[in-house]
Amino acid sequence: MTIVMHWGIGVDSEVPVTGVLNTSAPEWFNDDITDGIDLDYIEHCKECSNEEHDECYEEYEATYLIGYYWDTATEQYEIDDSAEYSAIVSVPYTQVTHSKYVSKSNLCSPCYPGQGDLDTPGEFLAFTLPEEVWGSAKHLEIIKLEEGDEIGEP
């Protein structure tokens, strides 16, 4: 086990952290993005008085949530623990915030403190996408977390 301070964030190599990847890398990612929650569209609808938004909303580099749900009690989006993975998708990077899968990665640049770089092998566990989403795209080895695994929570 290795514990380090990464740009002010404590990271334990045995506790999965958010994984960061290039949004365009996984082969089948667009399928899940299309079904995600478009935060920019939701914000647009709050501010726009039109009933229909096909003409006024432009989906340009929107931010999506995959594997999240709206919690009426907290009035915010929460990670859906039953989802295969949860991610914040934007351009050019995606953050995998929770998953049933991890990879051993290096830690990111200061732009993403305390998070794992899913392009670079290393010793720190980082949440990653399922194998079928990566498709034939190059990626780090994927370890499936089984229910009851003794890996800590971030």
C-alpha cells in the first residue's frame, strides 16, 4: 500500500479514485453518452421561454452525467450505486466517478488532483469503464470489482 499527497489530496493506492480519460478514446462511449443527462440542456430549459427547444438549443460540447439520478431530498444529482459506472462527460475529458471496474493507473496532472490517469499505467486504483464500452480502443488492464471486495471507498 502506498499513500501520497497528490496536489493537496491524500491518495491511498488500494482505494479507488476517480479515473480520467480522453472522451474520444472509448469505441462505444457515445451510446452511453446519448442516454446520459445533458446538464447544459437542463440549464438551457430553465432559462429559455420557448416550449420547444429544437431550434434554440445547440448541443456543442455539452456536459453529461452517466449513472446518476436526481435526488429530490438533496436536490442534486447523486451517483447511482446500481449503475455499472458513473461518469461526468465533457470535452475533452471524462471523469469516471464510480464503477464496478478499476485499472491500476498513474495519478493525473495538477488539473485533476487526487485522480487517476487512465492512459498511464501505475500503482493507484482508478475507476474505469467496462470492457465493452472501451471496445477495441487501447486501455489499461481492467479489474472487475466483485460484490464484497475489500477495496475501500473513496
